[in-house]
Amino acid sequence: MFNGRRWLVPVATLTVLGSLVAGCGSSNNAGGTTPQQGGTATWAELSGASPNWIFPFVDSAHNSVNSVTQFENLMYRPLYWFGNGNQPTINDSLSLAAEPIYQNNNTTVVMNLKPYVWSNGEKMTAQDVQFWMNMMFAEKANWAGYVPTEFPDNVKTVTVTSPTQITMTLDNTYSNTWFTGNELAQITPMPLAWDKTSDSAAPGSGGCSTDQNKCDAVYQYLYNKSKNLSTYQSEPLWQIVDGPWKLKTFDSDGNVTMVPNPTYSGPVKPKLAEFKELPFTSDTAEFNVLRGGNTINVGDIPITDLPQRSVTSSSPLPDHNPMPSTNYTYAPNYVWGWSYAPINYANPTYGPALKQLYFRQALQLTIDQKTDDQVAWRGYAVPMTGPIPTAPPNQFASQAEQGDGPYAFNIGRAKNLLTSHGWTMQNGTMTCTSAGSAPNQCGDGVPAGQALHLTLEYANGVKSVDQIVQQWKSDASQAGIDITINAQPFNTVISDTTSCGQKASTCGWQMALFGYETYGAVPTGDPFFLPGSAINYGSVNDPHLTDLTNKTLHDGSMTTFHQYVDYVAQQLPGALNTPDSYFVYAYSRNMGGVAPFNPLGVITPENWYFTK
Amino acid sequence: MAAYLVRRVLQSILVILLVSLVTFTLLHLLPGGPARAILGPRATSQQLQQFIVQNHYDKPLILQFGLWFNDLLHGNLGYSYHLNENVASLIADRLPKTIVLMLLSIVVALLIAIPLGVYQARKRNTVGDYVLTGFSFLFYAMPSFLLGLLLIILFSFVLPWFSPEAPQSDSLGAILADGNALVLPVATLALITIAAFSRYTRSSVMENLTQDYVRTAAANGAKDSRIVVKHVLRNALIPVVTLLGLSLPALFAGALIVESVFNYPGMGFLFWQEAIVRDYPVLLGVTLVVAIATVVGSLLADIAYAVLDPRVKYA
């Protein structure tokens, strides 16, 4: 899926709260609540993050939330829509097909299309799905969401069984929740009018919708079309949509105007006359315009411009109005992802120590997430107590993650864990004085005399993160763990933090911090913990965890899923939890239908309306 | 003069080449190559390798430079994956915006700074001179983001007179027509620049006012205003012209902070944004444009110097 690691990109959910912040004076829409037709609503893009790719079969180089979920999906709908209120669950109403039917011990999937129509008048058929799947088979290396052994490698056959039905056979039994949410949700049916290799060719002449061997030329044609930003608004291909919106204007700066697709056959027709996305060069610029109150209808408020939220507040929103006017209503926007600091089992010096559970526990105990929330994130963060975010409340978070979780900040406990495992405080730093693998010794491979001088490499540029690492360094030193912090540009950190595998002898990084990883609809751990996975940075290879992770892919029960979550929350494999900040969004008081936002970062302006 | 110009142009080409080579080398020495920056942490090793080969990052540095230079000679500055646009198009889109903003701010700064400098020179060591010097230093020392934000708070929020963001149109005509939105970004840049120009003008005018030709003109009965405007100013502006020539690179490089605060995506913002993601083609393209502006600016300053001061002869 379109997962990615970023600092603070709002991907998530708006828990909403039709109710608002007490004291904000903005608890109701101004001037009434009756929806009216028409009007132009403006959405503030995140700073420096404008859409610039329109072809929904997106490669890694062009994959971004701003291009896919906040631009393409408004025009070209995925087969299965995820995001239901503030939950990352399937939304049957907005999906193009009825819920898939799993048969033969979940090795066969049958999908029945709803009667959707493309804006050129053609009916959406199973061939349109086949078109996508053929391209997926042929061009999987160019698909941003491709994970070896997963979609489409786990699909044996795809058969159009009727104009409205398509059947897949799978190579194994899969969890229907996972397969629908993280695999089938990647499918975006494409119109046959796109199946060609030149402007003058007839629709369907490319042959990709029937023969995957012919897909490369079609892919190249569409890819090159998508590279031409200046033709987005005029290119007839891109005007054939099945979503509620059509592109009216587009420029390379990121100014986007969409108008309703008059032939949209989905359940919610847009009420707005126009929907605009506005680009911004910085958070400051966006907030200045938002404060002006006349240009932006929906936009986020930078953390630095939010008032300190009280630690005792039960609301996730500011304690008082963050803006001079009462023109806006506020709502939180949570991140559906995992905020964590990878640790490197393969580091030649500290890898053996980092592999010890007690040692990871001690490190986790020195991270004061509550202080980080209050000081670094000004009260707009939620502690991560395991791999699944606990806000908004959701079915995936396990019991072990509730409350303060298993490893709430406790320096005394961290020290005890170290001293009870063969470490002694020497000159303010814990030093291994009892090497060996007995329960009261430092652990396998940890040499006697090794002092705890760890290095944390982190992505600079975000003041809150600077504060978090400083706080951690200070707290860890009290437990005898000396952390050297090394600030580097984001891309240097993600380049350094690679899974070392066979190159362990030269694997220099020890701990890293560069943001969070977003999840697909089902927050499984396969990318993080399966040996050899792309973002198994710390080279975790734990057979029990591999087994638990694999089970979540093949068994859809929540019990199985929670066993995986509990294990990760307890064992801290290759990762320490760090607080997960969320966004506060402002939207015009005379608007409705805006909140809650989709938990996976998509926006649905067809739900928005002005009130009278 | 012609021979001098030819020699300077040839020197300039050499300088531009060297700047390109040095920039190219330095960029490629940065830790963490472009592949992971562009493709993201989840890219498979196969995808990373494909990207590296496709963009020749696997070849020796000098060969990469040769390929880039060959493309350059064919008018191809490369392609930005991050922005999905040709570098030439990006520059063509951003450069006019930057030039408009910077040019307007320089013109405004000159229109204010020159009379100010003359006034201060003629009224030197008076209260007026001290006050204006104080303001000049204040604005000169003030970071542009702070000044920009102060102006926004004062003139957009407290007194809602001007737009807090610069013009958002892509067309130059529309940008120029949106005078209200231009006021604050232009004022921010101009206020910071005024100090430099006015101080140069002040000291230069002061120096010229003590020259013999001024006394001679006064002895011949010329009015003070005529002496200053007709005689002193022409001589006094020579150093300002040099300063103007050296401002040319800034005209092309843009003003990152002001562009960022006022939501005006120009060259400065483009360079910064792409530096973060190791977008080599954009960085090289922008550097090349700024390098050309620098040598051309320097050349123009020399030529202007000769035009303004007949004593200067270039052999």
C-alpha cells in the first residue's frame, strides 16, 4: 500500500467531534446547518507537498499522499474504499464493488462490481479491473506498493467470469481482512479508453486489458502522459473518470481546481460547485493565510502556532481558540502509523546488547513520552505503547497497549534492569562487568568492559524532534546510558539506516529516529519484521515473531492479530516507541461534512457542503 | 573594449564550467544518494538499482558530468522526479516570478535609498541622519523572516490593508496587476536592502561633496540642488552601480525566506526544496543559472563602470 515514512504528514483520521473545543466559541456551524448546493471550497495542501502525478498506477518516484490519496482518488476510485468515519475499515458504500466473497478456504476471491459508469458513458466492467491486474503483473517492478511475495505475486489467476464479476485464485489461504484491505484495495480500475499506445489509437487497441504481455507499451504511453503536467487539465484521457470529481485546472505549482463529475454513479454526489487545492511554501505561509480567514476553508494549524494543550484536558483539541477569529471549527487528525526509533541488531559493537530484551526494555523505559507530548509536541501527541496507535480507539490496538503500556517512563526500573543483568555504573556510565549468557549476565556476545555509549542518528529540521532526542539523552544518562545524538538531513538518515544483512561488520548505525511509518488499512507487521523486508531496518530475525506476523496475513481473526501486537509491545523487536503527534485541522464554521477525515489520508470533498 | 569583452566572456564561460564541475562534485559527495531520497525507504533493492542505472549514478563521476554537460549542450537540463517536471520548465516557471519580486524590491530600495543617502550626506551628523542611520541598521540587521512576519501581523491582521501572501498567479501580468499582494514581500526585501544602498550612497556623496569640482561649481553660482543632482550624484553612484551588478545573482537566486513566508514559489524556494530531496538535476540547473547571473552581473558592473566614469578604460 501507499505507506511511507515522513515527518508529520497528515495521514489520518479525524476523530470527530462534531463537538468542539470548549472555550473556542466554535461548537456549531455559523448561520445554520442546512446543506446548500454550490460554492467553492478550498483545501490547504501541506507545505511543499503538492500533487504532481495523475496516472493512478504510480511508481515509487512519484508516490505521495498528495498525489494519490488527495488528488487521483478524487477522480479515479480504488475498487475497495477504506476509511469509515474515523476508522480504517472498509467502506462498502464508497467501494466500486460489493465486499469480496472468499471461497475455498480463502484461496478464491470473487468480486462483483456495482453498476458504475465512466464519465465517457462506458459502463465499468470486470475488464477494467483485469486491465489493472494485467498491468500489475507486467509492471510490478514499477508499482510503488510492490512487496515481493505479496500482491500480485500471491495471485495465481485472474478471470473475468462475467461483465460484472472477476475471480482471483490465490497461492495460499489469506486473511480476508488483510487481503481486502492491503492487497485488493490497491486496485484502481482503469477505463478501456486508456488501453492504447498512441493518441490516435483506438480504445482497447493496446491489448493490455486482455493480455499482460502487451502492457509495457501501454504503461509507457500512460506514464509519459503523466509526466506532462501542463496537459493534465486538457488531456482527454485524464478526463475519463469514475470518481465524483473531474479536473478543471491544474498548474505545476500545485493549484488544483476540480468540478463535479456530472455522471458520477456513486452514492454521494458533490454539493460544492468547485473544490480547490492550494499550495503553500511553508507552514508559516499557510497559517498566515488561514488566519486571514478568507482564502482557506480547510487547513491544518502548525504545532508551533497551537496553544499549549493542558495535560489534564480530555479533549485532543486546543484549550482555547488558536485563531483570532471564530470563523473556524477544529478537529484532530491522527496518524494511522507507527512512530518509532529503529535499533540495529546487526551493529557490530552494540548489536549483541540491542538483541537482549532487558536492554531494549531499559532503553524504552528512558523515553519519557508524556513529557515529549507536553513539551515537544505542546500536548498534541499520543504515546505509542506498541506498534498500533491507540488514538483513535480502534480494533487493532491490543490490551497490552492500553494506558501507559508495558514500559512507561521509569528511570529507576531501567537502572535495575541493567544492574540485574551484569551492568555496573562506572563514572556515570553503565559498563558490562559480568559477561555471559546467564540470566543475570549481560547477554550473549556482550563483552566485559563494554560501556554504554550509544549513538542516535536523527533527522534534523523539526524542532519538536530536537527536543525529544535531547530529553531522551538527558533521561538515559540518568540510567547510565550515554547517548550521542547526531542530527543529519532526513535523506542522510534514511540512507544510513539500512538493513545491513550480510554487511553487518560495517553496519555503523545503532539507533535512528526519522519519523513514522504509515500503515495500510490493516496494520500488519510484514514490512517491519519479516526477515529481508524492505523496512526491517534493524535486521530482526525472530522465528516466533515471523510466525506471528505471517499468521496475521493468513488468519483474519482479531485474536491472532492481538497476539502479534502483544508480542511486539512486550518484546520491542528492533524498535522503540516514540510519541505519535497528530494534527489539528481548522475548517470553516459554515461548512459541514468535513470531519471526520479519512483515517488513511484521503479526502472526500463530495461530502463537504456550505450551510445556510 | 571589444577585445576586453571577448576576453571577459571567455573567462566567464570558463568560470561557469568550473562552478558547474565543483557543484556537481560536491553534490555527489553528499552522503545518502538520490535513489533512496527519491524512491523512499520502502523501495526494494531492485528498484533502487534500477533507478541508479537509469540515471547513470553508477558511472564514474567524471563520466556523469560529461553526460550531464552533453545534455546541457543539447538544451536538456534534466528531469526532476520529485516535481515531475523538466528542469528547464521549472526554471522557466520560477525565474520570472523571482525576477519580478527581486527587481521590484531593488527598484523600490533604490528609489528610497538614493535620496535617503543624499539627504544623510548633506545633513550628516544631524538628528535626521542619526535617526535614518538607526533605522537603516535596524532593518539591515533584522532577519527577513522576522521582518516579513512583523509586516504581516501589522498590515494584514492588525490593519487589514494588504494580503499576507504574495500573488498566486502564474502569469506575470496577473502578478504585476495584484499590487496589493506584492506590497508586503516587496517591502520586506526592500527594507532590508535600503540600508546597504543608502549607506553606500551616503558615504560616496559625502566624499564627492568635498571634491574641488563641487567647490568650483558652487563658486560659479550653481545651486546646491543642481550641484548634487547634476554633478555629485553621477560620480557618487558609481559604487552603487557596482553593488547593483553584484545584486544580479540574487535577482536570479531568489529570496528563500521571503518566498517561504509569503507563499511565493520562486527560485530560492525551488533550490531549498530540492536540496532536501537530493534532486541533483534541479540543483545543478539552478546553480548554473545563478552562476551565469553572477558572471554576467560582474561583467555588466564593469561595463557600467566604464560608461559612467570616462577615466576608466579597459584595454
